Amino acid sequence: MKTRLVHIKSFGCQMNKLDTALVKSALKEAGFDITESLKEADLVLFNTCSVRQHAEDRVIANLGHMKHLKKSKPHLVVGIMGCMAQRLGKELLEHEAVNLVVGPGQIPHIVSLLEAVMHDQGKQLDISNEIRQQAPDNPDLEAFESKHDSDDKQIPGQAFVRIMRGCNNFCTYCIVPYVRGPEISRPPQAIVEQIEKLAQAGVKQITLLGQTVNAYAYEDAGKTYDLADLLVLVSEVNGIEWIRFVTNYPIEDNFDRIMQAMADLPKVCNYLHMPAQSGSDGMLKAMNRRYTAEQYLDLLKHARAIVPDIAVAGDFIVGFPGETNEDFQKTAELVRQAQYKNCFVFKYSPRPGTTSDNRLEDNVSDAIKQQRNLDLLAVQESVSANLCQTFMGKTVKVLVEGLSKKPHVNAAEHNNLPQLIGRTATDWIVVFNGPETLAGHFAEVTINRVSPLTLFGDLASNT
Ligand code: 5AD
Ligand code: SF4
């Protein structure tokens, strides 16, 4: 009899990690076992990302490795899920090592597809043909999502819940609308029921996910529920203590209402992830972002007026086609003014089929992209270095995630207690020594040392 040990390797964003968790749950239900070891697996699934070329290159390198492995393990089944599966479809299926290609909209079929491969029915391909023509509801996907566990215990006490699928923004650089389809909001009732189930299983923090989470809109019986309404409903779930939502598109619609919900609802964390992408109006226009740098900063002013201690995080793309040094300096200036807690900086990567790739030449050299990436991170580091000082001597509440990467560091000086990592409601990373059993629980930590990205402290008490 064939064994059914599955290893899943996940790339990309939280959406993808969530899909991985759902697929793991479905596979377990169907009698497969999940293994962390690639070596002992009989089936290997790659949940892939297409957002930058680098993410795709890593998968292709992994497939080379799989091809090699299959020589000594001919029964090994290799499947590709996720955005790259949807983008490349048949082309990926032709790869010697690949048995199965399944798009993000087809994950409910994963078990039957794997079984077809295992029963020698040949290579299997299941992706959306007309991805932008999807119906606004997808009962298959909705049932799969509601049924399966999105709490894969990667970080104890925390779970992600998708509130929307897809995207309608068409930023010119972005592959997402072509691989995840049109924007569709899930019914509030389905979301709340799922969160109730997670709360009963011990989950304390929920992160609501959407490509443009602040555009959430669901019409039911003549009422349109927006994100602020949803935050109220999720706040009412017993057992859930912290609620986050990512990612926000910088637009005025509903913005103050959402910020007001953050201020009014104690469970909603004072944290806003809102990518600006650039500080140059010319670049923003070329990116088809529908705001100016001034409008973006104005939104942050509103956010801080309504939620004074809000922590803000951003994303930036450097080296977009035509970006001059002057454009880049405007981005650096925006980063100084925005006072982010942290920001993520990416080098522009042309994606086949997107508007910027079709119309604009990738004319900023990699060396300049690399330099701008470093320069922007340095600007942010000086902002963060200032912000983190405000924590010195303060006691903060954190949700403990588990062991830090180097749990043994300092353990000897702390009764052999390992180094743990946790996050504040405002998403600051806190490192301290304590018992590993604190993972998934809240703790109070008094901060005694700071660095731009991390706060360090001693356990004050745990709740
Ligand atoms: N090249 C580089 N970065 C990109 N992002 C999205 N598409 C691209 C691309 N083609 C970045 C954006 C987005 C984050 C998830 O990835 O900053 O916010
Ligand atoms: Fe996530 Fe976008 Fe990457 Fe797909 S392409 S995994 S939606 S970041």
C-alpha cells in the first residue's frame, strides 16, 4: 500500500500561509499525514508566490532538486499550488519533476487531484481559465474555507482569517489581480462563525486578511457591512483578545470610520499596515496608485488624530521604471515624515502580463535598486531608532509567539529559561527570557534595552 506522508513548503504572503493551513487540514481529514521532513515525504507540495521573480526562481530551484530526488525515489509525487501555479499553469506541468498544478481557486480539489496522481492517472492540471470572470460567490471555495482549520499551530494562539479574496486595484506592477482574481468579500456570518470556532480552540489573536482589507463590503438584506462593522462583530467573539487587519490601501473611503473603530474597540490592535509604495507623485501615477504623497500623509495625520499611539508600517518599491534620484529622495522624505514603526522595501521586479511590464522598460539598474533599497532601510532605521527609545523602562503586554531564533542566548543568566519572542499589540517585537510554556499566552515585559527593530526586557508577570 502506498504511504501518504505529505510535506508542504510555503512561499509568499499570509494569504498563501493561510491556504497552506487549510490544505493541511483537508489532507489530514482525508487520511494523509503531514511531515516536516522533506526527505521522508511521499508527496511534496510547493505553495508558490509570483509577486517577484525571486520568489519564482526559488521554486524552480526546488524543482531541480525534486527532479534529482525522484531518481532515487520514483514514487515521489510533486505538486505546485498557489500563484505561480495559476500564472504558469501548463508550462509548470511540463516540468519533468511536476505531477500536479493547482491554482489558488482550486484548492478544494487538492485531495482528489492527489489521489488521481497516486492512482496513476497521469499529470493533473486544475487552474482558473478566465480568472477575471469569476462569479462573485464561489460556494466550493467558501465551503472549503469555512470547514477547514486555519489555525495550523505555527504560532500558538494566533490564526489568520480571510475576509476577502482577490483584488481590483490593478497597480501596474502587480501580478495579484491576475492570479487571485477579482475582489470578493466573504459573508460576515461565515467569518464570525469561523472565528468563534478558532476562539473555542484557544486562539487569542485573529488577523483578518485581504489584499485591500479596508475595501471590505458585503451586502446582506439591504445593509452593506464594511470593515468597521466587521470589527464590531469580531470584537464580540468571546476568547478573542486581539484583532488585526492587513493590508490597507491608502484611500479616504471609510478610513476615518475604520480608525474610529480601532479607537473605540479595545480588542482591535493599534496597528496599521498601509503601503505607500513611493513618495513621488509621478511614480505613484505610473504605478496607478490613486493618491498623492500629500494625500497619503494626510491619512496618517487622521489616523494619529483618532488613534494617538497607532503604529504604522509600510511597503515600498524602489527602482520602478523611470525612477530618478529625485523621485527616490521624495520617497526617503516620505519615510522620514511617516514615522513608520518599520517598513518593507522591495526592488522592482517586472511581472509578465502586468501593465508596467507591457508598457515600461525596467530601466533602473540592479545596482541602483540595491543601493536605494539599502538607503531607504537606513532612513527607516533612524526613524525606528528614535521611536523605540520611547519604550525604555516601560512595561508592555505581549502575545508570546515561542522560542526566539537563539533561545540559548542568556539562558544561563536567567535560571536556564530560554529566550522567547513576543509582539505588542502595536506589533513591536519583544525578546525576553521565560518559560517556553508561555507560547500562545500574554505576558508583561519591562523593557530595558532597545534596538531599532527589537525591544529587549525582563518578564514582569504573565496573564
Ligand atoms: N516588484 C517588487 N515589489 C512588488 N510588490 C508587489 N509587486 C511587486 C513587484 N512587481 C511589493 C509591494 C507590495 C508587496 C506585497 O510586494 O510593495 O505591497
Ligand atoms: Fe501572496 Fe501575491 Fe505572492 Fe500570491 S503573488 S502569494 S497573493 S504576495
